[in-house]
Amino acid sequence: MRPMTESEYVDFLRAGTRTAKLAVTLPSGRPTVTPVWFVWEDDGVLRFNTGIDTAKARSLAADPRVALVVDLEEPPYAFVRVEGEVRLVRDPPEVRRVATAIGGRYMGLDRAEEFGRRNGGDDELVVEVHPTKIVAITDVTG
Amino acid sequence: MRPMTESEYVDFLRAGTRTAKLAVTLPSGRPTVTPVWFVWEDDGVLRFNTGIDTAKARSLAADPRVALVVDLEEPPYAFVRVEGEVRLVRDPPEVRRVATAIGGRYMGLDRAEEFGRRNGGDDELVVEVHPTKIVAITDVTG
């Protein structure tokens, strides 16, 4: 078990089509967890899109505290957990920018624009996760 | 986007070395999420091990509500989310049985016994997750 350096965990978060598993506390106090497509950007902010009128957006507006984990599901097993607080952004050009970047990552660059249009509309948000704590471990079993 | 049948989601949960991402609500109300090695057993209960004296065990004793998600991080993208309540089991033979099954799944059958000994001690628990709701979706982008 070994902590990753910052450059290692940034590379880890950005590798391929890894998804983040987003945990939020619902108003009832019950936890929930959902895979999200995301980008980790050079300003050290993790961003993803969600619809304005979704249970996820309402939960995040009520309680901005989140945790996300990205992991490697085979030896040497590794994970990065990001704890932070969210800021919800409604600016349409920014929503479209992030949706296009996410489309390129997960659907392929040839479909980035299409995805940006589909998920970059006026009824979408950018969720910015501003990290307060990052735990990044590799060689979990070593 | 298409719901999986029960037999599809059981196969999905059991495939390879997929990990579950366990979300719990901490006593502060903050969510957290951690990858866990698990087995989905024929009685429809998801089981994993944890140490008796861990933050995870204390959180679960204080609030038994959990959610876990297992996902496929490439096309066609898919996920299974299990919401449920946990029961903490201290019975040593059962702890050892589950630790050995988990060792076989994630470390390989040749290391299952070793892992069972290491993670099947008196200071370990079995966490049983009794599902109250399962959401299983495949072809997420279709």
C-alpha cells in the first residue's frame, strides 16, 4: 500500500474512460452513489454535468458535501477518493464546454460535439467539485 | 438504456474482480465512498469484510443504511446499484468463510486460504447487505 503523488493521481483520474462514483447524502440522511462521467481539469477542479431538474441536483443544492471515488479493479488495485464541496454553475457556454469535453472522453472525439449539444442545453448544470481532501492509494494489497 | 433482468445483474455483480463502491453517511452527515471487495451470494445477500475497529464499522453500526454501485467503465456502460441495510456479523467461522471466498475472487484461488486467514481473524466482521432496492441499467448511452 503506497500513497500516490499528485501527478500520479491526476494521471489516474484522467486515464481512459474511468468513471467516478459520486456519493451524496439524500435529505432523508440515506446515502446514495452513482457513476458519473467527469473531467479533472488543470485548475484542480473535478467537473461533471447533471440536469437542473434531477434528484441529484436537488440533493447537491441542499447539501454541497460530496465524495467521489475512482478505482482500479484489478491488481495492483488502487483508488483515488476526492472529498469536497460542490458549486452548481448554470452558465450555458460553460455547460456546453464541459459537456463537450466529457463527450470526447467517454464517447470518443468524433462524438464530442454531438454529446456537447445533447448534454449542454439550458436545462443542464456543471457541477464543480472543489476538493477539500484527496486520498490516493496504489498497490492496495502490497 | 435498458434495465437488466435479475440473472443479468447477478452475473454482472459476479463478473471478474469488479469492486463495489460503498457509500455511507458519516455521523457528521457527510457522505463517503470506498471500494470494497465483495461476494454476491445465492441467498441474495451481498457480503464483505471489515475490521471491527474501523471508521467504516462504527459508521455502519450507527446507521445501517448503505448504497453500493458496481459499474462497467466502457461502452456499452452499465451499472448496478444496491440500496439496503446492513447487519454486522461477528461469528468467526462465517468471517473466515467470507474472507476466503473474497480472497479467491480478488487474489486468485491459490491465495484464497492465505487471504482468509489474514482477513478472517477475531478482529474482523462480515457486513451483510440486505437489499431493499436494486437498480440495474445497461446500454446507458443507447
